[in-house]
Amino acid sequence: MNGKLRKQIGAIATWVLTFILMVIICVPGLWVVLTAFRPNGEVLAKPPVWIPDNPSLNNFAKIFGFGADQVAIPVPAYFANSLIIALTSTAIALLIGMSGGYAFARYRFRFKNGLFLGLMLSRTVPGIALSLPIFMIWSRIGLIDAKLGLIIVYVALNVPFTIWLIDGFFRQIPKEMSEAAQVDGCTRWQAFWKIEFPLAKSGIASAGIFAFLTSWNEYALASNLTRSTDSKTLPVGLMDFTAQFTIDWAGMSAMAVIIIIPALILTFLVQKHLIAGLTFGGVKG
Amino acid sequence: MTKMTFRKLLAATALTGITATAVVAEEVDYGKFDGYTLRVKLIGGAQYEPLYARIAEWEAMTGATVDVLSRKNHFELDREIKQDIAAGTLDWCVGSNHTSFAPQYGSIYIDLNGVIADATLAEFQSLALENSTVDGRLVQLPRHSDISNLYYIKSLFEDADNQAKFEAEYGYALTPPETWDQVKDQAMFFADAPTFYGTQFVGKDEAITGRFYELLIANGGALFDDDWNPTFNSAAGVEAVNFFKDLYEAQAVPAGSLNYLWDDTGLGFASGTVALNLDWAGWASFFNDPENSKIAGDIGLVRAPKGSAGIRTGWSGSHSFSITETCDNQAAAASFVTFLTSHESQMVEATAGLLPTRAAVWDDAKAQFTADGNNFLVEVFETYAVSMSEDAFTPPLITPWIEVSNEIWPQLQAAILGEKTPQEALDEAADAARIVMEDAGYL
Amino acid sequence: MAEIKLNNVIKRYGKTEVVHGINLDIAHNEFVVLVGPSGCGKSTTLRMIAGLEDISDGTVSIGPGVVNDLPPRKRNISMVFQNYALYPHMSVRENLGFGLKIAKQDEATITARVDEAADILGLDELLERTPAELSGGQRQRVAMGRAIVRHPEAFLFDEPLSNLDAKLRVQMRTEIKKLHQKVKTTVVYVTHDQVEAMTLADRIVVMKDGHIEQVGTPMKVFNHPVNTFVASFIGSPPMNLLPATITGADVVFADGKSLPVPTRLADRVRDGQEVIFGLRPDDLTPVGHGIAESGDSARLTLDVTLSELLGTETILYTSIAGQEAQGKMFGAREVAPGETLEFDVAMDRAHLFDAATGKSVRVD
Amino acid sequence: MATKRPPFWQREQYTPFLLLLPAILTLLFVVLLPLLFSLYTSFTGYRLIRPESLWQWIGFRNYQRIFADGDFWTAFGRTIIFLTIALNLEFLFGLGIALLINKITWGQRTLRTIMMFPMMFSPILVGYQFKFVFNDNIGILNNALQSLGLSDGAIPWLVDKYLANFSIIFAEVWMSTSVFAILLLAGLFAMPRDPLEAAKVDGCNPWQVFRHITLPFLMPFVFIAMTIRSLDVARAYDIVDVMTGGGPAGRTELLWTLIARTGYDNARMGQANAMAYVSILLSIAFTYYFFTKLLAARKYMGGAE
């Protein structure tokens, strides 16, 4: 076999393998998306119907309460809750993360490594182990079924990783930038906001995306801490489709699509930052 | 009082109830609670929601406002209520409840005797009320009941070819089954895995415990003796386990059965790939709806078959409403639950195929189905009316029921999968159940 | 413009002391260069003057007052960093005007001052570019421009040329010198490159291990190093330092070769003293190839092991008593390895250091 | 002349602690405080539906009970195996995907975006999705295999001892591989060309180049990915809970599902918290292990600290 042929075969093999991998990655998700557009009967058809015969927006109409047989699942309220909770907790986590990340990136102090490790380890506590004690404490101070209660939990959930990523990004910015600004007449605070913050912006944005995705998708804690439309989030709302005896697969898929779309849009918009975020923040820090 | 006497009593009261109540339904005075906000936790889900459309009516009548704190399926609601007990956040008045869950909640719910007018209670089927009573306290007002009967695909049984082949193989005629042994034969006969199955069963959680339990009773066994010693590891218990195991091994049920819950079996039957299906009344309309079901118009229904002791399986329970001890306006709460279980309310649910707990609603609903020309639902209601009155029994109304169930079902699975012999599995479950009962103070 | 005074300045990190009590007075408009190998504390000292490091002990004053507890922005200094520290998200114009903007100067003043600085440094064409679009030399110039727009009391330079290639470095060196002549400000300049120090400084401060070794004009430091460290650090190629013993009136090397004790040092040594004989390569030239005849000279015959032709001069590698020594030859001619030449030793420019202390036997 | 000392919050040595204060306070409040509470309850006979049992101190009995419980140790061992297999598979597939995508020049951006697709999914959604995919009767996997003629039976993906564990691992791997792929891809991008070329000149074949040059260079990235992943491995709880709930017959029971059932369904919170503590220690051990590796890796890559 000559070299050229071998190279061509190699290229083709690469493509085929990639294609198979992409199919494995896409098909389960795609099936959910397609199911959102089919009647329930078709979901369970045997043999399976791959492309919906009569794609319709019925499932969406149903969960948004249009049409005759509406299912009273208050998706708009859940959506609003999810959005408010995810955005607020992300914003707070970013502020706290910036402050903490800056401390780790720019200062030398006692217990630094220990503190960093401690922060990281706090993230590893399984949600299921935290859910009841948090519930008991939250209920004493009136944070059950309140958006604030969930926001606080998500902030704590996101802070460690946010600090880690942002720490990495601040380390990318030469210390001299801030020093130059201070010599130029800035206070440390001004130097931070006018010089270091704008430079770390993309990193902070990527940390924000991770925080947002975590909050947006979290289920175990939310299912314990939320009760009603005051605070229920979309993933918890997903359970509304599982009644005592039935699961409305099609409705559930429609809701799944509603959950995924904002995450997907966000990711498409900032995918470059997302990769950069993991890379610089995590690796080079 | 034994179960048999209950049943006789019920049959009597049911009859008198029908004649007495038909007219008075809407003359109940629901009271005035202007400005009061009633906080409630309701079960959610497509079958349960239509009733809640009536809440606005109650609000208009009484001047009160209803604040629905949660609306979840019952397993979720159960977890939430346990959390409320733990955290002392029982700051609500009315909660959805269920026969299987009610005993766990101890004294958080009030005794409705005396709170709900005796005249109102008299309109309910007495068995339903009896099953809602824990330690002599009526802790819940039943909303609708449930029991399973056997659905089957009619055309399979009418097919002459099938009839001939079956008789040749098993020596008796192919007719809708009367005993579980016949179900086993027929299921194996029809099965053609993986495209077609003879029957199916739910395979995990309290669902399979319940199915095992009713077959245990049908085979003449019992979960506990009179002193609450576990006795389900008896010959009747082994026979019950073997029923599931044989079907599973013969591939007469779907291979994934042990991971199935009600939605899987219901949807499976609707997909037209299962011959016989023991299922709840709530599914009837779904099975006969051409939009959701491939077997619409081809469904037969018989009473649940008999076990080896000649008893029919009849695991039953009710969805219900309870009022908390901590409720700040029990009168309003009582008015609310009375309204949601009124004749009119139950008609709303009955027309959707849910089994009423008021005696009169059975007949009125049937009359309406007849008027609508819905012969299938008439048949359904007739069949379920009989089984509700003659076959129904509940799991033991004891606090640790769910815990006991959680000890039993993994062992059932292990036995069905052949990891243990049925006797070993049941013995282990019985030992574990004994510890649970000891911990709970029953032994 | 201001004078800068360092009074017994000490820097500690935790328990480690890295700067051990520096005393230094810098006059108005003086160009002082701190020079030394890396880790000698020169940058730390500069950063303490700038206010970027806490002063652990002692005082720093700029102008009339002690500035120990003033943040950098209140010290009225400006600084050029080794990697320029230009703000990448701002144009050159914004970079230059940033300090003035922070000081809330009005637009007109900012524009005028930026244009003035741009004019001085020839940045007029580059004002609208971002730092990423500039070459190394241009960035360097912007960094300097940023320093001068603010008309500070003093300029601090932290190894500003070390990121440039050799040619550019020479060019920028000249520009800095010119700039200083133009704007006349006190300058503290840190470098590890002794050539920069020699060419730029009014006064050189040689540092080592957190201590000042010698302070003086370039001429003084070059011609009269106080110890072997300064002697070897200043000057390129470095001074040959050869162990020897004073025997009578001679400096005797281990292999028996000897030279007379330089006349001007004769009364500073005693018989039998262990010394280091210091001689710059320029002062070890093959006979006939020196720049100028020395008044007080001696001869040595040495084997050349290697020669490096640099153009007008040639470096000759040889050894004295097993120690490598370098000589210089002016006026090119071929030298074959192994060739034996007779060298002229300029004894009036030779140095003697005490072997035990490393200190020069005579400091003028 | 002496200037006055600034107030303590402006002093350099306190600044980092002040900056970290919000983070520390949040975590104390949301993580440590609840953990202390649950630590206490693990020494009581606390049952969810009996609030008064919170004061019933029983010492180490919960721990004695779970340590003597074979089911607990089985779940414990299975959790470790689950994590080990899942993390290693995620690493291998992530590496494979990264290498493939690194080779492809045309359409790489699109591929990278597709690769991140599963990261958008809520774990509970992933659970439902794969519960459906692996359904023996109506699941698309069995149906696809049957229509392709690869299988003529209904494979009980969620019931069979090996297949059920395979299925939950598959779902977990599907969800989390992209984290590895992204990081390793970044590592490949950062890889200097010179050593690769030097190795080729030195006569290495492609495998040897990979084994001796590429892989060692990527190792720090692997540890970082492992650390990031180990921070939230317990997210797999949602998936397993939905797909199998730990069954059948406890074949897929992990510590987390066991804890949830003991604590909520059986209402034995004290005992559940004792188990939770063991699982927390396990998580911490995993993270700590990778974290120390990570610090070493960072040093190796020339970062600060």
C-alpha cells in the first residue's frame, strides 16, 4: 500500500468514526426533540416512527394552556422562576467568585492552599446528603418555596467552581497591569474595575455560563426546596408530567425542549468562551 | 370485624345509599369565609386536574380564596409532607392523601368524624370510609377509589384459529380467564417475544408489593398474623412469587417488566402488544381512545381472576383529602373537602373514568354513559362496581407499610430474576420486615 | 522634581529578609541605575519606592515627605514595566491619557499632553492603534509615553529593555538617555545589564543579595570596583580574577609566574598576603596590539588556546596558573590555537583584592 | 514624619480574607451548617415523621447498623466501581473525540459545538431520555437493533445485571464526556509541535509518538478534567434514580439512591445521614486525590503556586 492511499484511508476512517460518535451524541437528544412534535400515541409506536408523521405544536400548545385539552402545567411561571433564579444566583456567584478568585490570584496569604482545597471540597458534598438539613434550616427561616432560598443554595453550589475559573483568568492578566494603573493614579478598586475586570471579562462570562447551566438544570435540591409556582423551576416542573400512573412523554419532551433551548442558545453564542473558560481557567491558573 | 363482614355490610349500605341521596346533592350549605385564604396541597396530574377547575366555584360561593401550595404526584407529595412534619411547617389546611400513605402520617390529620356532617358521610360507600380509617380515626375523606380488573384484547379471544390451537394445547376452551392459572396459560400461549406479550406486571416499588400482596390473599395467604408477625413467606407466598417468576422466565411478559411502573404497563397495553392486562379503572378511557391507543374498540374486561384459594385479587385504595390538626380554620377546610367530594364533583371525575366513592354517583355516571352511548364505559363501571363492592381490600393500615413494602419488593425482584429461590427471598424479606415492625413498636 | 531618600529600607516576606537596610539618596533630576544579578533585591527596592510593595522597615521619602504609607497613586511617580503593562483593551491614545483621565483632567488638557508626549516619542502615527498592533519597540515607547504625560516627580523603570532584541535595545537605550535630557526628571532605573547601567546612569548602584555593594558614577564603579563582585559584574568581558600571593614585591601565581606589585598599591599589601589579582582583558594585550602603551607595564608569555574575532578586536583565551584568563588584541591578525604570545600587562590599571574578604586593597 | 496607619480592612494582609469572606460565609451557611446538623442527626434515631425522635441520642448505633449491612457495602463498592469505570470511560472517549476533532480541520467549530450538546441537558432529563432509549419494549435502541436485524429478542437493558449497570454508566458517560473532550482538545491545541517532530525524526511510529510524547503532555489536562468532574459526580444520582431507582433487586443501587430511599421513603433520616457521611467522605477522597495531582500538574505546567 502506498503512502498516499494509506493517508486517504486514514482520513476516511477519521470521518466515519467522527460521524458515528456524533450520531451517538445527537440521536438521544434528537429523539427527545422530535418527540416534542408528535402525538403521544406515536411515541409508543412499534415499530418506531422516526420522523413524526404529522409534526404539530400540539404538545407545546397544551402545556402553555392553548387549545381544548390543556394540561394545567404553569410552564410560563416555571420558566420565569428558572430564569430569575438562574440569572440572580449566577450574578451573585460571579460577584463572590470574582472577589474570591481575585484574592487567590493576586495575594499571598496564610492557609491559601488549604482554603482553596476547602472551597473545592465543599462542592463535592452530594446534593442528596444536603437536601434534608438544608430543608430543615430553610424552613425555620422561611426560605422554603421562595426563590431566594434556591438562589442562596445555587450561589453556594457555584461559588467554588466560579472561584477556580476566575482565579485562573486573573492569573492570566499580568500583575503589572494593575500596578501600572495604580501608579497611573488609580486606587486598587479603580484599577480592578477599569483594567483587570475588562480584561477578565470573557473568563468571567464563561464561569457565568457554567454557573447558569448548573442552576438552570439542577433538580435534586430544587425538588426539595420548592413547592409551588412561587418557586418551582423547569426541571422540577418536568415531574408534573409524571402523574400517579402515567408519564406524558410527549408533553415532557416538549417541556424538555423548552428547557434545552435557552441553554443551547447560550452555548452557541458563547461556545468559544466556554472552551476558553475551561482551558485557561482550569488549566493554566 | 373481619373483611368478609365488611363486604356484606357494604353491599347493604350501597343499595340504600343509592335510593336516598340522588336529589339532595346541591342543597348543602358550604358556609361563608370571606377574606380567608385556604392553603392546600393537591395531587397533580392529568387525571386529577379537571376536578380543580371547580375550585373557583367554591371560592365564589364562600368568599374564601384557595392557595394551592403544591401540585405534585403522590410520591413527591409524600416526601414533601414528611419534610413538613420534620421541619414543623404544617402551615396549611388541606392535603391530598392516599390509603397507602395515610397511616404514616400519625396524628397530623384530624378525625373527620363529627367535622364532616354525618349526613354527608352517610352518602359515601361505607367500605371506602372504613378503608380511610386509621386507628379508629377517619383521617381522610375519599375522593375516588381504585381497584384493578383484567383488560384483554377481544379479537384474540374471538379468533377461531386461536381458540382451536389453545384448546388443543391446554385442554380447555379459550375464554376470558377466571383464574390466575388460566391467565398464566393464556399469557404463555399468546406471547411472542419481543413483538407480542401475553401479559405484564409492574415490577418495582410499592406497585409490585401490592400485586404480590393481592395474589397472596387470593392464594389464601396473609402478610401478617393477628399479632403482626410477618407470614407472607408461606406456601401461598411462594406460589404468588412463582406466578411472576414463571411468566418472566417464559418471556410471556416484557423483559423490562421489573423496571416497569403503571405508566409502562398502561402504555404498553395501549400500544397493542400485550394480550392481557390487569389494570386500574382510570386507564379505561385511555385504552379506548383511538388517539392514544391502537386497541380502541377491541377491549374486553372481566373481573380480576381468582387465586388458588378461590379469592379474587382486589388490591384497592382511595385518593382522598385530609385536614391538618394545625389548620386555623377547620370549618372552611371541611367545607372545601366536602365540596370537592360532592355528588357534582364526583360526577366530573367519574365521567373521566375514575371510580366514585359516593354510592349514588355510580348509578348517575352509568346513566350518563348510557345516554352518551358510551357502552364501553358502562361495561367498565358495571365490572368495577362489582369488584369494588365484593373484592376490594387495602394493604394493612399500619405506619410502617411503605417501609415493609421497601423490604419486600427488592426480594421479589431477586426471586423473579432467579438470584434466590422464592422461599429464600421471602424468608429474607420476612426477617427484614420483622425488624421494621419491631422498630415501629408493633412487635 | 523631587529627590528620593531611602533610609535603612528593609523588606521581609514572612521571616525571610530579602532587602537588608538600603540607604540611598537620589538627587533632583539624577539618573540612578540599580544593577545586579537577578534576585539581588533591586526590583523589590524599586517597587517599594513605587508603593507596590509594603516597606517592612525604614523609610522612603519622595520630595519632602515620607511616603511609606501612601498608595502608589499618591506618590506622584510613574513607572515603566518590563513587559510594558499596556492596557490591551485601550488604544494608544487611551493608554497615554489613562492616568490623566483618572486624575479627572479635562479633555483639552489630556489631548494636549498626550500629543506632546506622542511628539516627544514619535508616536503620532500610532495613537489610534491598540497595543496588539504595535511592535516591541513601539510598545516600549508607548509605555514611556504613558510615564511622561503625567509630569511626575520621578520615573521608575523596571528592566524596560529586557524584552527587546539586541539592536532595538541599543536604540531604545539612546532614546531613554535623550528623553531624560529632554524632560529632566529624577529617574530610578533597574536593570541586570551592566552595559545599560554604564551608558545610562549618572550614578550606578550595584546590588547583591539585598545589599548595596557600591554606589558611584559609571567611571568610578568601572575603574575602582570596591570588591571582586563589582569588579566581575561591571565590564564586558568580565575582569580576570586570578588568585595569587604577595611575595616581596611580586604577585606570584600558583604556577610560579609572577608580576610586580602595581606601584600605586605597593603600600597597601603585606608580604605573604593571599590576594586576587584583577585585570580587565583590555589591559592584557599582546605586545604591539594594545591601544596605548601603559606607563607601568609588565610582560607575560602565555599560550593562546582560542581566539574569537569580533572585528576590530579579538578576544584571546589563555590561562594563568590553570585559571582561564581573557586578553584582547586590537588590530586583526590570525592567531592559531596553541600559539604562544608575549602579553603586555597594564599594571597601573590592575587591581588587588584581599582573598579573604574580596575587598579591594585600595578604594579611592 | 509618620503617617497614620490605615484601618485594618485596608491593610494588605487582611485584604485577601476580606475578599474571600463572602464565599466563606456562603459556604459555611449553605454547606457546613447543614452538614453539622446532619452529622448530629446521624447519631440519633431521627425519623422524618417523628420530629421528637430528633432528640433521641443513640450514639454509634446507626453506624454500627450500616457497617453491618451487606446491602450498604454492596452499594458502596458499586458506587466506587461505577465512578471508576465512568470516569475512565469518559477519559478514554473524551480523548478519542479530542484526537478525532483535532485531526479534522473542516467543520471543526460545528463539531465542537455538537460535542458540547449533552452538557446542556439537565441530569434528570438525561435520565428520562435514556430510560426511554433503553426501554426493552418500546425503546428506540431495541427497536433499532430489531429493524436492523441485529437482535431478535427484547434485550432487557434496564433489568439484566450487567446491562443495567452498563446502561446507567452509558447515560452518565454520554452526559459528561464532553468535559473531558473539551479539556483534552484544549490540551492538544496547546501542544508544542517541536517535540512531536523531534520524535518523528527520532524514528517513532505514530503510536509511539502518542504514547511517549502526546499522552504525557496531556496528563495534566486529564487530572484537571478529573478534578472538575469529581466535583459533581453525585449529579449521577438524578440519572440513576430516574432510570432504575437502584433496582431491580438492588442491582444498580448506588449510595445515593440508597440514602434517598432510606431517608425519605423509609423516613429513617438518622440512618440515611450516617450513610450520607460515608458517601461524603468518599467524594472528598476522590476529589482530594485528583486535586493533589492537579496541583502537581499545574506546577509542571508553570502556573503560579
